[in-house]
Amino acid sequence: MDTPVVNSLEAFFMGFTANRAFKADPKLFARAKGMFYYTPDGREVLDATSGLWCVNAGHGREKIIEAIRAQAGALDYAPTFNLGHPLIFELASRLRGVLPADLDHTFFCNSGSEAVDSALKIALAYQRAIGQGTRTRFIGRERGYHGVGFGGISVGGMVANRRTFGAQLPGVDHLRHTHGSFPAFTRGLGETGAELADDLERLVGLHGAETIAAVIVEPVAGSTGVLPPPKGYLERLREIATRHGILLIFDEVITGFGRLGAATAAERFDVTPDLMCLAKGITNASVPMGAVACHAKVYEGIMSGAPAGIELFHGYTYSGHPLAAAAGLATLDVYREEGLFGRAASLEGYFEDAIHSLKDAKNVIDTRNFGLMGAVELAPREGAPGARAAEVFRRCFDSGLLTRYTGDTIAMSPPLIVETTDIDVMVTKLAAAIAAVD
């Protein structure tokens, strides 16, 4: 029997958070609507980060809320191991009309981290099914973020995430990152740096193509500070991977569902991967869901090459959860009915100008953007990396603006319903916070 206890901030062990600092000065939200969060005391906070890169259609969307409510009353849960329910098949079918044409089979999970680990396992299953069982190596990229599973940490390239947990997948190597391959303050994609994709050729020469199952990258890196690729980089990576029989995985957990002014980065760059990791915007963050979209050749390779019976020995209790499926379908409706992907594209220029208007602000050493993703990088304080950006973040919050910081970079990724007036407020408040911090 539960023993009555007093509500305490100490009971929640928070991830990716300075727990002691937060609990000494908590920042809490009580509700949200449209472009805004509201604190328990009723203070309005403009959401410049779509929650955590995920509330693409804005907060409190009635169509999505009603779909979840109705589904909870009709079917709260059904397993998808040798069973199913209609909505998850409908969502998978609907995604065929959103994703690149050849990515026509979808595996469902519950988060971006699970999507990455699932994609890695599907890649291994495919290579074994087609008689390439020696291909067990993965190639990630420095400064990449692919979630918090051991697979994602292993192929990821964010140093603190890797150093904290020593146990990682064996046989993983990394491409060099592309940051700095073109000048600071570049608008959008850089003109130089595509040749960094040739790192994959170097690793093929080092390890042998016959050992490499897949290479995974974020088309635009998000969590490491909004790093757009050089022009031609992804196209070059695609060509090299194809030539050597290596699967190309795009981690589109952030870039999927309108963030770049198209349904996916694959569509925006006209580069189709073999596997695509999705989450966040797939349900507008209303119910946790992740997914791996599989190229027809991958799906058919596993189906035809696996022994009779179960083809993929992988799955989750909550794969294709009915509430998540209902939320996903309603979210796709909202995106389509309101033309939010196209709306994001139409705002990209205005957002770009706003981000780069801060290039001459105090301590700013770079401004970057692509789609509705923007970053302002600050010079780190000597001996205290990240401290300056953390203080800017706190000042923004106190002034009614939610940003995100990673290292000494302030990132903004507003909901696709953002207005130009909202962008003006974001930049004005961010500029004031930067000016106030030494």
C-alpha cells in the first residue's frame, strides 16, 4: 500500500539536467497553448524551441487531443506481436504518402533513441539476410547525437555522452564532423566541405567494406548546436555508401515533419537513405512515438532472406500503441490541412535574417541556420565552457522566452505556426539577454 508522502522536487531524478541547480531554482510549466507555455503562477513564456524540437504544430491542438481522448475510450492498448489494431496499419500507410517513395515500410517504437537502436539492428538483420553477415561495423560521425541507447551512444559523437558510459558497441568508427568546413556566419549551407564525406572512403580502406553494415548521420545536426551540412555532402555520402554496399541511415528525429520546410530532410536535399529514424514531430510530442522507415530493398531483403517464421527478432511492448497511432494520424491531418511544411519554408528567409541579425552582438562568434533551425554561438568563458550560454538561457527564461543551450550555443527551433512577430520577439529578447551577460 502506498504511504502518503509530501510532494518533493527531490523525488524526480532528472536526466540531462544539473539536478542540484534546478531544484534550487526550479523552472516549471503548468500548461501550454499555441506558441506559449505558462508557469504555475501564470507567467507567459514564448516557446522558441518547440518544446524539445518536437511540438511542430504548436501546443494544445484540439484535433490531436480529441483523437487521443476518443482512442483511449475505445481501445487503450493492444499488442503488436502476432496481433494488431487498425490504426497502426493506417498510420504506416499514411506515412507512405509523406516519406520518400521508396521508404514504404515502417517499424514503430517509442522514441528517437529506440528508433536509432532499431535502425542499427534492422541494418544488421538485412546484411545477414542477404548473405553479408561479416558486415557488423557501424560508422557514426563526430559531434553526432543519436539518442541515449547504447547503440546511439556508440555511433554518436558527443564527447560527454560517450565518456560517461564506458560500455559501447565494439567495431564502431566515426567520420569527421563538418563544423568549421565553411566560414562562420554562413547563411544556410556552406559552399565548401563536401569532400569530408570522403572520410567514408578512408574508413572503407581502413576496415574493409565487407565489415561495414551502415553509416548514420543527422542531415542537419541539432543537439550539438545546429550544424548544417556543406552543399553536396549528403549526396556524396549517398554515392559512396551505395558503391560499397553500405546502408545509409538518416537520423531525422529532429529534421522530420516540417522542420526544414519539407516533410523530411531527405526530401529537402533530394537524397533518399536506406533507413530513416523518426520521432518527435510524428505525434507533435503529444504521445511518445518513434519509427524507422525502411527502404523497400531492406524490407524485402529481410523478408526473403530470413528463415520461415519470425523475420525480425526485435520489438517493444508499446510498438504501435493505439493512443500514439491516433495522435500520429491526427497530427498528419493538422500538418496537411494547415500546410505547415510549406509555411515553414515560406518563413525560412525571415527566420534566417533574424538569426543573423545577432552576428555583431557581444561575444557572438557564429550564427547558423537552415529551415526553422537557428543557432547563435557564444565565445566560451575561460575555464568555464557552457557557463555563458547557460546564463543567457536563464535570462531569456526570466524575460518570457524559452530557448535551448548546448555548450555555448543558443538554439532556436520554433513551432511551425510561428508568426513573424513572434520571431521578432524571440530575437529581441535573446539580444537583450546576450547584451546583459559578460
